[in-house]
Amino acid sequence: MTYTAGIIGTGGIAGMGILGMHDEEAIGTEKIEASHAGGYAATEDVELVAVADVDEEKLDRFGTAWEISDDRRYVGHEAMLEAEELDVVSVCTPSFLHRDHVVDAARSAADPDVVWCEKPIASQVSDAEEMVSVCAETDTELVVNHSFRFTDKLRRLRELVVEEDVLGDVHSVSTQYRMELMRNSTHVLDTLVYLLDARADRVSGYVTGENEAVDSLDVDRDVDDSGGGGHVVMDDGTFVTVDCTVPREDSSMTLNFVGSEGKLYMNNDDGEWRYWSLEDGDHVETPLPGIDGSWTWDDDYQRSFANAANHVQALLDGDAENRSPGEEATRSLEIIVAFYLSHYTGGTVSVPLERPLRDVTITSW
């Protein structure tokens, strides 16, 4: 059976490339495989048939590159959702538009069984919660594109940490990654909550106000998103430090776990994972069972979109459980919003956020 897909938003992550991640000469002119469109192209049974954007120039450029017929290039997502019957809809717009586009897709005549939404899930927690609720009401699977979850290595690592207990009780985690909190750091925070299988409880944060994306994306709108970080106490008692203040060129995505049964060091940018088991009071370096090497950008990230699209196909076939549901994506958003709230109020913030605080909006791209 062949499934049909449509994409809302024709920017870089949809299929045209992102500055700093792809060849600058190819951006905006060529197909980029590490994208939603590239993911669909890598599946056997999902065909990208329609696309929508409010910018007609971008829409035509994308449609030409990905060979979408003229009559299935729609100005505005409403037109596409009204005219098409789609099995899956990708939402590749800025995060402050995710709520409208996911909710509209789930409730539309297009009637998709899956919505594959870019990260972060939304710009405010109440929007994320509504997206989850509406998708549940309409029997739509909401898959959030936290790419690391779609790699075999991270899934196996989660099994080792959560199910096989190789770290024992995790006492402390230190993390570091590039600015900005919404656009980039959501990856490291989602990896954190995924590997701990936990949710934030108390958050103390700091925001730098620095944003590299506005320049690199050549946008004409200021956003709230910036570098930042802080301290997080998880609901399982783990104490976490987060530093996402580093410029892109200088950054390295690292997580360092210390537990009652061992230590784990992850450096994804440089392709190094190391594990030490605690044996009779001494830490002994040991290979991670079932993991060959480590996660790398050049290898695993490039494949993550194809993996995610194949996971979407498996969901459509009824052969899988959602690996990156909206409920879990909301956990990393809660931490980011709490960093901002803590910074501007000078206090510690409790999670779950109280009702008015769930409406605080952090704009980003």
C-alpha cells in the first residue's frame, strides 16, 4: 500500500537545507536528504504528493526541487488540508506556528493518521498540551522530530540505562550544547529526559539573550530564543546542570552521567561514548553492550530522517508504537520555559507549571 504525505512549510528542514548544517551552495536550490522530504523519499511506501507555504517563491522553489506538480503546491496550509486526502502531514514551520498547523491538520478533511512535527513541539506549554489532546481526540499519532530518538544507538542506550540499569540510580548529569535553547538545545534536553525516563520537578535558570539563528537564517523578525541553561532537579531526584550558551562553531554536545553502578560520557559531536562500571569501589571502563561505536552527526544524524519516516510508515502500517510522542516532547519544552521564568523572576520554578505560566510564549525559528 502506498501512503500519501503533505508538508506544511518549505524551509530548510522540510527539504531545502539549513545554514551551518548543509553545503551553503546547495541550500535553497537542491534536494537535501536530511529533511522531511528526504525521509519520505527513503521509504518504500510513503509518497510526498503535496506541499503548502504562504511564500509563493519558496513554495515553487521547493516544488520544483522535489518534483511536486503545480496543482498540488498550495498557498497556505488550509488550502492543502481542504483539497487533499493525506495519510501523514509534516509540520515544518517555525515553532510558534506548530500549534495552529498541528491542530488544523488533525481536525481537517485531509484526516491524516500521523502528524510528523518538527521540534520543539511548540512555543508554549499550553499549546503543546492542546496539540497532544486534539491528536488524541482525533486518533492522530503526533510524532515530534527529536532526531536522536530515531537512531538505533540511542534506543539501545536507553534500554541499557532504563531497563538494564547499567548506571544504577543516576545521581547527577551535566550537559552542554550550543545556543539557542528552543532551536538547538531541545535536542540535548530531550535526550536527557529520554535516557532518564523522567520529568523535571524544580528548575533554576539563566538566559543570555544571545541568538545566532537570526543572522544565520537571514530572518527579519526578532525572537525570544537565546542561549541559556541552569539547574534542574528531576522527579527521580537526579540533579542536572545544563549549559547551552556556547556558539555553534565552538560547541560539542556532551552529557556526563554519574550513577550508583557506573558512569557514562557522551560526546556526540566528536563521536565518543565511554562507559565505566563501578566494581568494588573502582570505575572500570567497559564497552557498552550492543552498541558499536557512538552516535555521530555525519552518520546517525544523516540517517535519522529516513529512520523517522520509516517509523511513520510503521505507525501507518500498525506495526509500531510512537517513539517520540507529544507528551514526552513537552517535557523538554517545560524545562526551557522554566529557564526563562526563573531568569526573569529570580526564583525557582516548579514543574508541572501552574496554569498561567503554561501560557508563557518563547518565540523561535
